[in-house]
Amino acid sequence: MNSYLILANQTLAGHALATKVQQLLAGGACRFHIVVPATRQQEGLTWTEGAARAMARRRLENAISSFADLGAVATGDVADESPILAVLDVLRLQRFDEVVLCTLPPGPSRWLRQDLPRRLRRRIRIPVTHVMDDRRGIDLRQPQLAPAEVAAAVDLAVS
């Protein structure tokens, strides 16, 4: 059984990743482990690690459910905000046959500006497949945190 490490964040709900998962499933039995870095959000002037982790957790939960709808067995973790460190942490504990990296297209993709596909290939010894989502298939409203969820994530009381 092949084992795939999926590294994604905003693109977890996109068509490109769903298509890739379906292709991998068509190739035979496999399992997936999804890593979602708790990256800083660009929407406001301030951010908190708690809010970033809460957003990543919601995206992960939705992705695991979406993978199940495709017939895939998936587990996952919210990880370090650095995608490189997130992958390295998981690879210390588990073995995978391939990493599937899913990014936004050039322009909006911070990971591409950081040259993540090339940097990841230099750091690990397993194949890295880069899947790019065009963002049309991504529901950018999902998942949004309510103010109470943000407050709970940073241990603040909502008044």
C-alpha cells in the first residue's frame, strides 16, 4: 500500500488536490496523511498563533471529511507554520512514498515565492509532486472562524 504525505493549506478544498487524490486512488490501495501548517493569516494587521492553529484545524477536519467522500483513508496534523519544518517533523516519525505539495498559483502563492517545491526536493529523499490549484475551485469562505472561535483559540473571553 502506497503512503502519501499531503502538504497543503488554502488549497485543501480545491479541485486540483481532489483530482490528484482520485488519480492516486485509481492506482491502487493507498493511505494519506495531511499536514496543514499553521501559517499566519494575511487578512489583518495582527495575528495570533492560536487563531492560525484554529484555522488550520478547521481546514484539516474538512479535508479529512472530503478525502473520505472520495473513498480515501486520511489522517492529519496541524503543524509548524514553516512548511519545510512541518514536513521534516512528520518524516521523522512516519515513512511515506511521496509528498504531494499543493499550492496556489504564482502571484498569490507565498509558498511559490519562497521556492518551496525546489527547497523541499533538496531537503528530503522521497519524490515531491507539485500540484497547483487555480483557486477557482476553492471556497474562500470556508472555513471562516467566528469571533468566539478566534477568542477561544487565543484564550480570550468574548464580551
